[in-house]
Amino acid sequence: MTKKPFTPPCGTGCAGSQMELFAAPADTAAAPAGPAAVFDWDAHDFVVVGDSGGKDSGALVHEVCSQADKAGQLNKVRVLHCDLGRTEQGHLVEWPGALEVARGHAEQYGVPFAVRRSSRWRSLWERILDHGNWPGHFARYCTSDTKTAVGRNYVDEVGGELNLGRPPRAGYAMGMRAEESKARAKKPMIERHRMSGAGTLRVVTTWLPIHRLTTDEVWKTHRDNGIAHHEAYDQGMRRLSCRACPLAHTDDLVRSAQLNPQLFAEYAEAEAKMGHPFKKSITMREIIERARS
């Protein structure tokens, strides 16, 4: 397996300082017991790894590529970054540099890297404005429209390139971890993905290779393997998602507002026009005020 080691700027003590965006209740913080599910490489034509450029993505690419290499099937791995586009004022929705970090993950393990965007929406920002309200825990159209749909299209693209003469059998690896929330702790490590189904042109298996890892173990994977991480973590961010994510913890939003004042000002303008608070618990204006204090 080709590896081009990075020297991560994160020191030995940084792992313990990283917390999760979605705080997990104490009784669900530990990974679930029982044997880990084994992914069947022979039963799949290729595996798509979703990489946002975050710390979990770095550990995810390492785990998938390590298992693939051990199985002699590294050629089946593809790393996909879903580009979320820009706002009306030209600001990136995601963190600048996230795409480059994701690309570096793929390059480190010598596997193909692809960047794709929604075929329907020019950006997540356009989708939000069209919806007229912010995404939330029970309305996560941000994920379904700009990531899941994009991933489905990419699976079809790769399947078409392989020209198998039958529906492709794809694995779709994601970096969800049990420690993040009670809901994620209950997710099976391997299951049929909703991209599949009657009348579709694909059979897709959801695979959560790092489901059992703790945050400390994710950072240890980075240190032990020289995996690059985004500089936002060193600037106080605890998770790398959209720079202004309604699902994020308020403390993380306040820190992001300090680092991205122009972007947050644009979001505050949109909040006023839409007439809906950015989060039910706090408005964007209040987040900005806290960032300034």
C-alpha cells in the first residue's frame, strides 16, 4: 500500500482536547459490545469512502484502505468529497482547505479521489434559501440532498465506468461513530443502504468501519499514521462540518463565528429575511454577539 506520511501539527496531547459536535449522553459514550461486523470485499465491486476533510474521515480512509490492502483489493477503493458550494456572497459553505485535506487522505494511500456536487443545487446555501428554513435534527435535507444524493450519483458513475452488465454492488463507507450520539450508537456497522431498493440500478451496502472508535482513538490513528488534519481543530474547533451548522453545539458556533465573521454576517442577514432562528435555542445574531464579547 502506497503511503506518503504527513507530519500532523497536532501534538500528543491534542486528542484529549477534542470533543464531539453532538454530545453523547454518558450512558451511550462507550462503543457497543459484541463482535465487530466484517466487510466482505469479494461481494462488492468497489467501495466509496465519504471524506469531508474532518478527523473522522482521516481515520476512516486509513481503516478502509488498511483492510482493503490486507485483502489485496485496494484497487476497489474510491474516496469521494461532496463539495457544498458557496453562498451568494461567495463564501465557502464548508471550511476552506477541507477539500485539500480530503485529497491528501486519498493521496496518502494511493487511491482515486473525486469531488462532486449536487446536480440539482449549485450549493447547500441555495438549497437552504429555497427551503426557507434551516436544517435541523428532524429536517436534515442538507445531508440527503447534497451528500447522499451526490453519493448515489457517484456510485452510478463508477458502476457505469466498470460496465459490469449488471447492477453494481458497492460499499459506502462513512465515518459515523457510536460515541457521537445515542442514535448513532444504535446504528449497525453493516446494512443495506437506502440507495438500494426495488427498481434501482445499484445494490449498496452501508459500512461504518470506525463506529467503535472513541475520539481519543481517532486522534491516535492520526498520530500513529501521520494523517493530516484540518487547521480548524488547532484553532479550537471540535468538529469539522459546515462552518455554520445548525446542528452544531453553540460553543462551537461561537468559535466558528470568531474565525469566520463575514460568513456569519451573511447567515444573519438570511436569518432575518427568512424569519426563522438559526437554532431553536439561539439566533445567529446572538451567536455573533457572543463571539464579539
